[in-house]
Amino acid sequence: MTTAEKVGQLVQTGPSIVGAFGVSFEELLNMVFDGRISDEEFQRMMSESGQDYHEEILRQGGIGSYNGVTDPEVIRKLQRIATEETRMGIPLLFGSDVIHGHRTVYPIPLAESCAWDPQLWEKTARMAAKEASRDGITMTFAPMVDVAKDARWGRISEGAGEDSFLQSVFGAAKVRGFQQDDLRKPGTIVSCVKHFAAYGACEGGRDYNHVELSGERLYEEYLPPFAACIKAGARAVMPAFNDINGIPCTVSRKLLRDILRKELGFTGVTVSDSNAIAECVDHGAARDMAEAAKKALEAGVDIDMSSGVYAAQLTDLVEEGVIEKAVLDEAVREVLRVKYELGLFEQPYRFCSPEESPEKENRALCLESALKSMVLLKNNGLLPLQKNVKVGLIGSLAESRADMLGAWALGGRANDCISLKDALEEAGLPFVRIESDLSEVEDCDVILLAAGETKEMSGEAASRAVISLSQEEKGLIRALRESGKPIILILFNGRPLAISDAAPDADAIVEAWHCGCESGHALVKLLYGDRNFSGHLTTSFPNASGQCPVYYNHLNTGRPAGRGKFTCKYLDVETEPLFPFGFGLSYTEFEEEALEVQAENDILSVRWTVVNTGKRDGVYTAQLYVRDKTGVRACPVLELKAFSQVEIAAGKREEICFELPVQSLARYENDAWTIHHGTYEIFGGESSKKLIRAETEV
């Protein structure tokens, strides 16, 4: 291969939008975001534009992969050019953001994590991989396993919440679902885990922002999910946009070579985030694009997504001796290896062979996922509803199909979604759609108020300083309360919301998230008791925006929050979250009894008994936490170490059993993992605030 052909393998590009816009496409997007043109006008302009796939550059061997191309006919055409019209005949990779489904959209990851069900997580990823691979996609930029403790960060919607252990289990399940155990198997796609690393710790919850982080927190909280995904077989990793302690992840040799490859044992391909290499100049970490290209390649970034920096700079840098040829060859080998593992050299079109989608099977899985993801946050006995009650349905989100898709549902279609209004109509349940005339509530028995966020209000570039309900929604709740009618607040959103001012006025609160195609069907089944709630939060809900970041596994202080003035608290808001990590109600109640711990052969055997004290069968989500009381430094007040689910019939009891390796208690200190020997508190329960405890010596 020539140097230019080698560089081409490291170039990932997307289709360029061409049309008579009068401004760049990026500025056009800003105009939509700023409200200078409407969504309708934007869609009209896009429909009149064309797409340039850079075929001539491809024929010259200048492109090794594409992103954002999902039309199987186009993919087949481009793959044919690559394999039949280029000198080397090397097949292409096609990447896409298959975050929570492809054509069939299941709940956003934050929602689905509330199911606490690794088998479900793997099944939905498997479904998405089958659909995406059928359209020709060979790589998904997922899962996102960024631990996110600040609800203001919009991308909290893309991962499994605030806990490192839960995020690890979630990520590993998704990798297994996307990839299976062999990339040559039908319906597999490469899992590109992102964003390496600590993107979720961005300062102030502001997207793309600076991260200041100690080595202890990096290793103990932010790296474990990536280690779990790599152990599960992930073949690609995406460096993060952010810097850590002043060094952009994209050009961090320590992060990408020393930690990722040497310490975590990663042997796959790395793919920059979109335009991230070029942005190292704006970071101030490179004087120009040539230096950015050199630093990124030498740091260990194999593929340049969309910036064009490698294409413009690397050939000259290598031929002039500024970059050693061996560094280029190393990156090219990583790219070719993944293409070989996918079987593309033998069957370049295996990923673009359209076949009939198992629509019924996929929709059933989406429904199951949505049912398990929604969380009952409050219930004053109003739920479940009787099917003869007359409901007043209020709020634009009650009939918005598009918003059920949530952020990053690129292949989803609004018309495939079932809204709450759709589901009520389909079930033949009595309801009145209330628009602006609130006097209509007088004829209703109960009010269903759909509030929260549109899909554009969370996700990438959707950080919010104030994460409460809108003033209009708050006013509506107050007005409805004055009517005296019972109120069920349905939250559709992609992040935790600060609803402490609205919660007291609601008789019941359901966190319905953005749960995809089957949102409405799932919600109606839960509201009317055809199915019991089983979801539990994986992220804390703050009382107020200014409380962020709030998370359960914080360190204690020398003056823990208390009634006294001189303690670690706020004067104007509660210190504890409104709804804590792990919390979730159902139509029955559980009581824990007699937690016991036995330490033997470096294993802690933990047992407790759970009794279903209610009148309905239910799912108990067992959560095991520990606290190190004798460490040489301050340790979190609680840390999740294991979880499981068990179905318990009304009036019955079950024993919960966990085998916890002592090694899982290790902490990262002085560049090594160390176990503190001493006293540990062991907690068991169904939320981080409803626990029984025991102590043991380790």
C-alpha cells in the first residue's frame, strides 16, 4: 500500500449535504437551533438538497469508512466502488449511532437501565444489531458508558446513570448483544464503546467541557465500565471530546496507549469523536492541524471521524519523516484487523442484504423493555386506575409520537410510535382530550398530565442550567390542583428533573422517560394495573437544579449534613435527593429481614429475607451495598456491589443470596489496587435509602 492508501484507511467521512442554502450546513443547523428558521423550513430545504458521498476520493483509496450512511442501496454502491474500483480492493466500514434501536426504537439507555435487567439489555442490543446490519451498518457508536452524576448534562440520557458498577454491567451486556461471540455471525456489528474517558464528569454539566479529576476517581469510578466492555469483547473504543486535567482525550498518550491498551488490554480499533482531532487546536493542545494530526495518531487514535485532518495532513507528515511509518502502519493494521474479523474481505456485501424484519417480535421486546423501564415515583393510592374512570388528558406530550423516540433515534420514525393518547384510544378507555379549556376537568374523575421534555431537550448539546418543569407546566399543575381532581403526573424526559415544587400537588407520579415505539402501550398497561411496576431509578432526582451534582455514593465530610447550622448542607433546599438512586414503587410492598454476612475464603456471603407484605405479586430488585469504615482515606458512604431481581408472590417470602469477592472491595491508591482490611458495613434493600445492615471484618 502507498502512504496515501494507508492514510485512506484511517479516514472516516460522512455524506456532504449540497444545496442552495447560502450558508454552510453547520450554520444552517445553528439557525434551526436558534429558531431563525422552523423545523418545517429546514426539512423542506433538506428535501431539495443532494448528498455527496465523495465517490472520486473513494476510488483513489482515500476513504476507509463512512458514518451516517444508512441506506442499504447506497452502502452497497459504495462498497462496490471500494472493492471493485480501488487499487487495493479493501472493503469499507459503515458506522452509525445505533444507540437504542435502529428502525424499531426501544427506551433511551437511561430509561432502560432502570429495568436492572442485564438479559433484557443484551436482548435489545441484539435486536438493534440485527436491524442495523440488515441495512448495511457494520459498527455502532454504542454503548455510552460515561458515569453521569450531573443531571444538567444532556447526554446523561445515553448511559446507565450515576453508578460505575451498574454502568459496567449495562455496558458489557450491550457489547455482548451487538457483537455476540463472533463478528462473522449473521446480524453482528462492531460495538464502539464511548466516550473514553470521564466525559460524564464535565464541569457544570456543560457538554464538551473541561474535566478535573484525580487518579483515584478516574480508576475507581470512570474506567471500570470501559474495562468491563473490553472484557466483554468490545472491538472499538471512542476517545472523548473533553480534556482531563488539561489534556484532550483525543491526544492523550497516557489515556489511549498506557491505560487503554497496556492496562485494560484493549486490542481493537479507536475512532475519534466527530471532528475531535481538529478541535484540539481550539483546545489549545495543538498549534495547527498538522500538529493535531501528529499528536492524535501518536497518541493512538486510529480513525479520524469527519474532521478531514488525517486526510489533509498525514501523508506529508509521514513522507517527510515527521511521523514514523511504523506508527501509521500500526493504526492501519488495527483497522484492517476489524474488517477481517467482520468477514468483509470474503463477503463485503454481507451487511447489506435487506430481508423482512421480524416486526412483531421486535415490537414485543420493545414493549417489555418499556414496561420494565418506567418507574412509579409516588402513589397516594390512586393507582392502579379502574378502567371505568373518566380521564382528562392534558399536555402536548400526551399525543406526541415523535417525542417518544427520545434523543439519538436516527433510524426511528414518529409514525411507528404509540403515544399515550393513541394507547388510550386503542384500548377503548374513557378519556377527554383537554386543550386550553380547563373547565372540562369538571366532567373527569382523574387528570393525566403529561409534562417534561421534548426529545430535543436532552442528548448531545442539550445541557440545561435549569432542569425543572416549564413555568407553563407548573402553572397548569397549580390550576388543576385547585379543581380538586386527583392528578397523575406523567413525566416524559431524558434526564432526572427537579420537580420538588410540583410533586406535592400530584397524587401519583410516573417516570415514563422517552421509551420508544411502545411507550403508550406500556404506560396504559401500568396505569391500569395490567402490569405491575418494577423499575428502579439509576440516577438521583434533585430537589433543585442548584443541587446538582447529587448522587448517592458521595464521600462524607467531617461535618455531614444534619440539623446543626455548621454542617455540609444548603440553607434553601434539602441535602438529600427528592428521589434517590435505586428507588421505585410498585403495587405491592416488600419488607427486608435478618441480613447476615459470612466471610470465608476471600468471599463475603450475604443473605437476607424479603417478604411481600402486599396483596399483589411483584418483582423485588435486590441491591447490595457496602461501606468501608476503616480506609486510610475517605470512602463513599455507600457503593453498589451487586444486584438481582426475584419475583415474589403476595404474602410469600424469598431468601436473597449474594457471593461477593473480597477483591471487589479494592481501592486504587498509589497506582495500585489495595484492599483495606478492617470493618465494613454491608447493606441490603430495594433502594439506596431503604436498607438493612450488618457489619463484618475483612
